[in-house]
Amino acid sequence: MAQESKVVDARNENRVLFKGTDDAARDYIEHNFPRHHIDPASPALETPEPDVYLVGAGGKEMYLGPEEADPWQKVKGSGSTGGKV
């Protein structure tokens, strides 16, 4: 049985935008929120500000975009929810 994941708004994590399997949630983000957003006037080393998070069994993740070598990154301070990925 697949673990259910959800896509939540980064500014209000109580706002769930999508629920489904991990793969379906990743596809939803990749097609609807293709890149993280950084203010062009901000310093180059600023942390990316995502629009949404993927919340699954492995914790909270954000999508950095297809141009990255590892497009999915775990959000610091988010631990596992105890399930299996």
C-alpha cells in the first residue's frame, strides 16, 4: 500500500493543495510549481523560498527545479513522520 503524501502551501501549511501518493504529489509539484522563487535583488547565497512543500513519510521536501542535479531537497528541521517512503 502506497503512503499518502500531500502538497501544502509554504505560507500556510494548513492549506492542502493536493493529496495522493508520493509520486503523484511530486508530479503535481513539478508540473504546477516548476521552480523555487528567489527575489532577484536578494544576496546570491539566500535560501530558496518555495511556493509549496511536499509532506510525506520522509518529512518535508521542496522542489528546486529541473535544472538542479538533485531537484528535491529536504527542508531543514523537518523530520520523518514515521512512515515508510
